[in-house]
Amino acid sequence: MKSDFREWNLDKIEDAFGLKQIWHSEILDELINHPYQLDDMEKNFVSKLQRHFSFGGDDWNEVELENKFISPMIVLSEILDEKCSYFLERELQITINEYELSGKVDGMIATGFRSPKKPYFCLNEYKRGTDPTMDIADGDPKGQALIAMLVAQKINENKAPIFGCFVIGRIWQFMILEGNQYTISRDFSCVDDEIFDIFRILKGLRVQIEKYI
């Protein structure tokens, strides 16, 4: 049975694949609490991105949100090198049970330099939360991120935790999938001082991913 990522929500994923949401993950806590102090250059750049977002960011579409804000934050976090890189709009696919799962992931951190090999982080961004045109046809942000993470886990043969994130306008939430259990962080807003927490967490992603590659 062919199935696109956009068709999935948390309930459907749990029923079909036996995943269970838990409310605490030591590894996710370690990521969220990554001890990093931004230097002056980083503070200035992140503050400029925040000011740019304040000039209409709530009304940006997905492409604008990705290009004007998310990608610059990830590139500045310096997760990219010859072993690991950030890829956009790449497709993941695998068959699990009777489901032929496939879909494009808005953002992916994976091993590989020119093309992704083993994915360790999947990101989905959505239109602004107040968008009156956003309905079920656009998919469920949590579900679409989680199903991509599940596919990434199977590609990696369940050998490492898979990290994830979904962004709806100004709000970011981080995720982790460990075995058949997943955890979702509290939300972080990019329009106040939590933007520096978002960047600090992105810096921590490299530390976490390097444990498994």
C-alpha cells in the first residue's frame, strides 16, 4: 500500500507501527540543555534573523520560512562538514509492514557530502499557524515529522536515535525517536530570547549526531 508522509498523524502512526509517546527522554533532555554560549558574532547574526522575521515572518510561506530563517540558522550552527550535511527537499522511502512509505523531507541532516546517506535529523516546516488555508490536506506537522523519522530509523536499521523538529511559523519543537518510543519537547519561540535557545540546541545536534556516525 503506497502512502505519502502527508497522510500520517500521530494516532495513525501509533496504531500502524506500535510507536508510543513518552514524556521524558534523557537524550532529548541532553540536546535541549546543551551547554553552549553564543559568541558576539553569533548573537548579532541570530538577532538580525530575528529582526528579519519580525518584518512579516508570520506571513511567510514555507519556502520563505526555510530560506530566510531556518537554513541560515542551521548553516550558522556549523553542523555541515565532509561527513555530515544539511539537505533540502530530499525524498525518503522504505517499506514497513504493508506500507510503502515515501515523501520529501523539508530539511534533513544526514551523512554524506553531495547526497544523503544515513539520515539522523528530519525537519518539517509549515505555513504560519494563523493561515486560514491550512487544513488537513496540508498534513499534520507532528505526524509528518515523525513518519519521516520512522523511515530514517528503518534506513539506519534502528541503530541510533533519530532527531526531528517541526516549525510552524515562529514556534519550534524538537523530537526524538528511540526504538518504538518518541518524545516531543516543549515549544520554543523565535520572536523572544528563546531564539538563542533554538540556536544553542542546533549547535547541540552536531554533538549528538557525532556519537552515532
